[in-house]
Amino acid sequence: MVKEQSTPIELRFEIEYLEPKPEMATYANQMVVYHTFDEFVLVFYRLLPGSALVTASEKLIDVPSSLAAEPVARIVVPIGKLESFAQAVQANLESYLARRSIPADEAEE
């Protein structure tokens, strides 16, 4: 019996990136990153300290020993895509800093 050898088919197509709906946006000012064997996980948090610590007369009230950061998004990224994601963020940050004439080492503060 003769086995037929199949030729792999290569499909190529363009990705159309749709504009996200405004209600999909959320504010995050903290992030935790960890990884598994196959994926990187980025968990974004919203931490809004201060507003509950000050009374109307601007005097400090009970200061908690910790603040709860609310998770707002958990993004799982395949290891193979993480480097291109990081490069895109870095290029965008450099462009942002260049427009504002901020040296990159000062922006990290």
C-alpha cells in the first residue's frame, strides 16, 4: 500500500483590529506579573488610596495597615508573543517620552 504524502497548506491573512468600545477601558495603576511554563500572566489592579483617609477638614482619620487593590483585568499571554508585546510597549513609551522631551531614565521615577 502506498501512503500519500500530504503537503502542508500555509494560510496567510491580515488581522483587522477593531476599535475597542469605550466601556471596555478601565483604569489600573498596579500590576503583578508571573509565569507558568507556557504563559505569562499579567494581573492589573486599581488602587485608589487617600480618598478614604482624609476627612472634609483634611485631617487624617483611621489609617489602615493595608489597602486592597481591586483586580480589574487578568491577561494571559503565550510565551511566544510576550517579546513582541514588550517591544511594542517599549517603542510606544519611547515615542511618548520623545514628544515630551523626557529622558527615559527620569521617566522611571
